[in-house]
Amino acid sequence: MISKKYIFAFKGIAVGFVLTYLSYKIATSNVLELLKTVKISNVYALVLSVILVVFNWGFEAKKWQLLLADIKSSSFLESFKAVLSGLSTGLLTPNRLGNFIGRLAYLKKENHNQATVNTLVGNLAQFVITILFGLIGLLILTYFQFKLQNMFLIIGLSILFVGIGLLVYFKTSVINFKPVNKLFSQKTKQSIQQVNDTNLKLKNQVLLLSFLRYSIFCIQYFLLFKTFGLSIVSVYLFALIAVVFLITTLIPSLLFGKLFVRESVAIFIFSMANIDVSLILIVASMLWLINLAIPAIVGSVFWLKQKQYA
């Protein structure tokens, strides 16, 4: 067993690295310079977007609490701390895979495997919601961008995407078919079956929470644009936001919560609506700051103070 002092030392180094990086990013960011070029026209929208951060991670904490209910009874507050701890460690790994490190610190070692499987359900639910609404957003964007008149086709394709996504989520074993399943390892096949066999009520609850969390993401993005007085058709703006989340989710990332990937995708997509690049950078950076950077700092404190289970 690794000595607790080494675990604490590792935590201290990791937390110090996270805090140093975040401080550097904020200090060297050109957002403050860009802010001089725009004017805040709706303070209430800004305040509301910040308040929604609590709901964002609150929904994720509730998901974590529900997913672990069969192996550990934990309070909402403990789940909230675990989620933020996972956020801080996740910033240091590709695609935030390190979320497990911070979260599993709140679980006994014998529960880690089951917690990993249960987490797959939560990740799949969030992924399905992001893909579904991203594809619907892409259809709406196509309608606005290319002036397509056949809304029945868009509605029909949207229903089709929703149906396929829900089928994969509720009947995950459908992806385990020949010859595709030859690409899967035995462990992957077992995980697919375990996710498939997850309690239906739990799947419904997790999917709903994933949808609510996704809605918070979109509303925050929308409010931050409105903070600076952007005038654009709301449906069109939400479609652009959904497509940004879609592409960002599908593109692999390196470290720090898809930093730079997200901003690049945002510039590419929002520029289609002739939104000023400086405004796009400001909004994307502010979203990263309030949704990831600040919660990660708080999570670092929680993770550092958490006693490691044996």
C-alpha cells in the first residue's frame, strides 16, 4: 500500500500545478483587453449565468449520488465535493479522464470497479444528450444558413436521431453485434452488457439530469452573449451553441478541459452568424472561467483535504 504521506505529496503537487496553470491562464489572457472593446449591456444576464454554475455541478453531483446509491450511501454535499474534486484532477488528463481520480478518492478501493461501470451510464447519458441536440442544432443551422424550406425533413430527421440515441442508451447491447463486436475486447463487451442491464428507473433519472445539465450549459452560453447585447434570433443562437458542444464533444482533447479546442470551434461556428471574433473569445473564455476554472480551484481544496480510502 502506498504511504499516505506520498499520496498527500502527490495531491499537493497536482493541486499546485492546477492552481499555477489556472493563475497563469487568467493572468496572461487577453480577455481583459478584449473587454475594453465591448460593453456589458445586461448585468442581470451575467449574474444569472454565474448563479447557474451551482445548478450545473449540482445536477452532476445528483447524478453521481444516484449512480453510487447501490454501493454507497452518500449525502448530496459529499457527492458535490467528489464531483468538484474530479473536475480539478480531470483538467490534467486527456478528455478529462482523470475525473475518476478525484471522485474515487471518496470511495473504498473495493467499490472502484463498480463505480467505474456505473459512471459509464452517466457518461453515456450526457454523451447521448449532447449528440442528439447537437444534431438537431445542426439541422436547424442548416435551415437558417442555407435557407432550406423543408421543415418536415428537419423534423423527421430530428425524430430519427432522437430515436436512435434513446435506443442506444436504453438498449446498449444493440451496438454489440457482429462483425462490429469483433473490435471490442472482452472487458468492453462486459461493460456494454452491464450498462445495458442497469436499472431502468436509474437510467431515466440520469438521462433527465443529463438533459437538465445540458440545458444549463446552453442557457449560460446564451446569457453570456446577451450580456454583451448580441442581437440574434434565439433559436438560431441555441442551434449554434448546440453545434459547438457537438463538435467539441467529438474532438479528442489533450489537457485542461479542452482549452483552445473549445475556443477554436466556437470561433469557427459562431462566425457563421457574423458574430465578432473578440466577442466569441470573451464569451468562450468567460464560460471556461466560471464553469471550469473557479470550480476546479474549489475542487482542488476538497480533494487535498479528502482522506484517501484504503
